[in-house]
Amino acid sequence: MEETLQEHVRLQGRQGRSQKDVQRLLEEAGWPKEVVAKYVAESFKDLPKGALISAHAVTKAFGQNQVLRGVDLEIQRGEIFGLIGVSGAGKTTLLGAMVGFIRPDAGDILVGLPDGSSVSVQKSPERVKRLVGFSTQTPSFYPKLTVRENISHFAKLYGLADADIQRKGAALMELVGLGAARDVQAFRLSGGMQKRLDIACALVHDPELLILDEPTADLDPILRKQLWELIRKINAKGTTILLASHFLAEIELLCSRIAILQQGRVVEMGTADELRGIYSKNYEIFIQTRRKDYRALLAKGRKYFFRVEEDDGELVVQTPFPERVLSLVADVVSRGDLVSLHISRPTLGRVFEAVVKR
């Protein structure tokens, strides 16, 4: 009996039904409630509280190349989550697995449903695709279609009615700032506008989660800033965002939490401050004087310094005692000689370099 029940549970799950629906259907079919609850719970693992998507021990190899090695991470509803790693670390493969494009060799990825239950990306890929939007590094739109035609085409793929397509298309073009270019063919758009169009196409079905793979690659700083503002705007409307990028300074400012992927594993995960704390408890103090002579400061403050560097006339001090060092600077450096002075924690870039090197 138990083997038959397990097969029923697996069959219902493959058909894309939620945990609550499967349990109700099996109970209505006459299976004992306690036994049903046991096997359904085993087949539909719960997401951690507040999580929208969660990866458990995800592994993937292409031939002899082991790309993902037991990846575990979870993304909370409403956050902007950053994923960083060197080229070849497995970022694009992991994103592809999370949207259902790539099937892991082992492990599973769960996505939360509006009713509080969850489904497996591998068991219910079609259902998951309605919950997730994906903007890849390579644009998905059709170059010879106009902005409006591209959005309409992708909306039809998701089964939107004609009236909804017109309404949704107008709202999306306004959101991404392409209203004035609605009748322009996609190949005639600038690089920044093409990125916006690709994101609009990924949003046509109102996904719970938007996955962006290197959205600002090949854009100049001004266009990157404009796109980061668009991402903030999308998130403010309630869409959870998973963002992979190599622009670490911008990831640090934009993302509520960040995961570092190294050799197919998540080696660190947390807020930017938490990651800085893992790397070092020290502060960095940058001092520049007109004379560029720091001998007196170094002699008096050496016991407070963890590390000292001089870079192009600027003294960079790492210290766990920032108040004492600042007081010493005030005593040793005359006001007229001081050019600049500022203090910060180590950047995400420094943290990333330390993780990669260890």
C-alpha cells in the first residue's frame, strides 16, 4: 500500500499540483489522513520561513567538468539578492537550474507558492516558469520586432488575453522607460534600451521572482546607474530579485544579502556588513597630507596599526582602533597639512579577493 501511495504522491507532484492540493485529493480518494500527511510531507519539503526560493545540495556536471558542488542557498521574499563569483564559478549554471532550464544531477530547488506551499523546479518546471522571470546575458527578444511587438509576443506565450496584453504592455513600457520607443525595432535600440526591453519581456507574466544575469554588462557607468535604478523600482513594486553581476561596488549598495560562489560552492553568504566582518574586523583609514611625510604618525601609532600601505602619496591604515588612530592624526598632523581623511570598512571587492585567494 505504501509503495502505491508514494507513486500517487509523485504522480500528482509531477502534474504541478501544490502540497495542499495533493493531500486533499488523496484524502478524498480514501487514503488514511495520517499516512497521506507523512508521504506528502516527505515529497514536498518545506521552504525555510520567509523564503521564496531555496536550493538544497544542488550538483551539476557537464562531462568531467563539475560545475556545481552541493549548492545551498535561500532567497527571502521581497529582497534583492546578489550572486558573485569569478568566471567559471558556476553562476550562470545555477541561475539556469533555478529557472528550470538546466536539470541538476542531484539536489533540488523549491519555489514558494501564493498559498504557502512549495513546488520543486525539477518536478514542476512549467508551473515554476510562471513564477519566475529570467533575463539572460544574451538578449531573448526578437531584433526585427518593435518594442511593443516583442512584449506582446512574450505575453501571448504566457497565455495573456488580448485586453490584458495591451494593458500590461503599456504599463511595462512606462515602467522601463520605453514608452517613446514603442514602435522602434529592437535592433535599432541603444544597448541600455535593449537591456530594458529584455527585462520588460521577463516581467510580462508578473513573476514573483526576477532573475537577472549580468544585466549591466557592456554598459557605460551612466547607463549602469540608470539600470540599477530600474531594478530598485521593480523591487519596490514587490518583485523579489536575484542578481548576478561582477560590479561589486554596485552589488554592495543594491543587495540586501550576497552569496559568494567559488568553485561550484557557496562559500560565504550574508549582508555586506556580515561579509566584511568575516574578512576583517578592521577599519580602513585613508590619510593624505600635502608634505606626504607620515614618519611621525607611523612612529607613534604603530601599535594601533594592523596593516599599513602607502599608495601614490596616500597612507592607508587598517586598524581595529579607528578612534585612537583618528585622535593620533589630529595630534600629529597639522590642520594646514591635511588634504583628505576618511574612514571605511573593507569594500566587498576586498572581501571577494580574500575569499578567492584563500
